Amino acid sequence: MTKSYTELLREAKAEIQEASVAESEALLREGITFVDVREDSEWEQGFIPGALHISRSYLEQNIEAAVPDRSAPVLLYCAGGVRSAFAAQTLKALGYANPISMAGGFQSWKSKGLPWSAPVVLSKAQQQRYSRHLLIPEVGTAGQAKLLESKVLLVGAGGLGSPAALYLAAAGVGTLGIIDFDVVDVSNLQRQILHTTDRVGEKKVESARKTITALNPDVTVVGHEEMLVGDNVERIIAGYDVILDGTDTFETRYLLNDAAVAAGIPVVHASVFRFEGQLTTFIPYEGPCYRCLYPTPPPPELAPGCSVAGVLGVVPGIMGLLQANEVLKVLLGIGTTLAGRLLLFDALESEFTELTLRRDPACPVCSDDARAARDRGEAPATTSFPADAPFVLGGAGFGGAFGAPEGRA
């Protein structure tokens, strides 16, 4: 026997539970999962804050991944309360114990003056370019919009900065600042993939700008053709959300660390030596800083640059990509960063080792005392080290003041 639309709707409403807008608002405050089952074009006109968006067309396909706990209550809403009733009936058939449809839908919610948000709408070209990101629940349209609004400073357009810049640009990070005072040399091309043979002798910042703009015109490149020094570091890093450290001198790393801690800006650090690399993320006051890891700089003979010691070209590529991954996690607020962890890479063995780092309670930059002094307007003295000071890898615990590290392969 065939049934009319009215009969089907009546049956659906008889099988499921409905909640008024007022009841739904109370459930939202209690933490119930809200699911918006309207189509994309409707969602783009506004939605209830905190709601998941799974259009009715894809409900059966996507609900299990979005709401894996079938015993938890789920409140569904559409424009007027019809599609959500059918959606609740579907969830009940899928084994969900307590699906609820909001009577009156989003229109009733808005008419009662309850809070709603308008999503950031990407252009058609952006939807196509970032389509693979939009499919990931942890990124989606909101995350991609956040990336487009973000600002990342790359200190150095060399072996680490090159791969990081390419992938951050491809990901749609809206503003990439690049500080580098050098020019492209033919010896750079073995690893610094932002640059090309026909740009030998050109400023690295300009070469990087050309490559990034050609890859993604959404990205604004801010060039800083100057050396990072004490007189300009605060000015240069101001306004950036994350800093990617691709420097190759301890002096610059200390300078950058101290300024970034004072400004509250996370720094994703990496360094390479021949076949080896190391990587960590410094988030001010949430974990150790660079001075916790290296309380004093090593003597030059223990830390030669790649122009002296050499480096396998792919190693900075690997570490730079890992830096880019850390930057994206920090910007999006997803995953677990490497704050408090040092990742070591051995290219010859294809092996990663992880060490746990601890914050130095006496650190002259990030300790509680140093922070309190900074809040009082008293800048801690951190720029000088005794010439004969022993090199201590303190934060990682290699004979340092903070005990042995916890190692994980």
C-alpha cells in the first residue's frame, strides 16, 4: 500500500522524540550533540554555534564517524523541523538510542532571538583548491578559513624554510613572512628548493616570493630583507601567529627564542647536521624554551654549519616538512604538538627517536620568575654567556641539570 508524504511524516514523528526550541537550547547548554542536516547552501546562511554539519543527503554515510557513540543523545535540526524528523527516524534505524528532532527548526531558533553564526564562505576557486582539506572534519571550511587568516614567519629561506614555505603556501596559510638577507648561490640548489638555477645571484626573499605566488596566489608574502638582530627582532616578529625557525646560528636562535617568549609566539624549531635532524616546538610557558634545551651554546667546533660539515640534501627537506606539519597543528589547534618533546631523525637508519624535554625552573627567559620580572617591565639579562662556559644540553638531560631523558623510538 502506497503512503502519502503526510502519512510518512506522521509516522516518523510518532517514532521519534521532538523538542521545542526552548528545550533544545537547554539541551545545548547541557552539552548534547547538535547536528545540522540542512544542505550546504543553507548552512552558509547561518547555523547554531557548536553544531556539526552533515547534510541529510550524507547522513547515513557520515554520522557514524561524526557521532560514534550510539547511546548518546543527538539533537537534529533543519530549516523547519521536517527533514530533521526523518533524519531522527533514520538514526533510530541505525541503532542510535535517543535521536531528537528540534520542532520548528533553524527558522524558529532565529525568530526567538537565540544566538547563531554565519560561517566564513570560501570562494568557488578556494573550495576547489582546498577541497581535500574541506573533507577532513578536523579542518573543514572553518579550519581552512583560519589558515587563510593566519600569519607565519619563516626565519630563513634556505634548506628548512624552502620545503616548509611550499607546503604552508599550498595549505593556504594566508600570510607568509620571510626574513633572509642572502642571495641565491648555486651551492644552495642541492636542498633549497624554493630557488632555481636562473635565479642565482637574486635575493632569496624575492626568489621565494616568485615561487610561492606562482604556487598559490591566495598567499601574501611579506619580505624582510635584513639580518635578524637585537634592534629589529621585536618589530619583525610582531603580529605573527607562529614562527618557523630555519636559522643556522646559535646566536640567532637565542635572540629569536627570547623575543618570541616575551611576545608569546610559538616557535617551531629544527636543525640539521649531515644525515641527522632534530625538531621540537616551543610554546611559551606551556613547555620548555630553547634556552631550557641549550642553557649555553656549544663551542664552534662542536656545531659546524652545513657549509663546513655538509648535509644530505633531503634531510632539511624532511625536517622542514615536519616543521610545516607542526605549524599547521598549532594554527588549527589539532593533534599533539612536539612541545616538551625533541624528535631526532637519523636518515641513514631511517629511524626516529623521541626524547622528553622539561622546562628549566631557573630558565632566565621562560621561568615563572622571569615571566614575573617581564610583567613588571624588567627585561631579564640573557644575551651574554661566559666564553669558557661548558656546553650543556640541559633540557634533554644529557648530563644536564634536569636528569636523564625519557627516550621513545
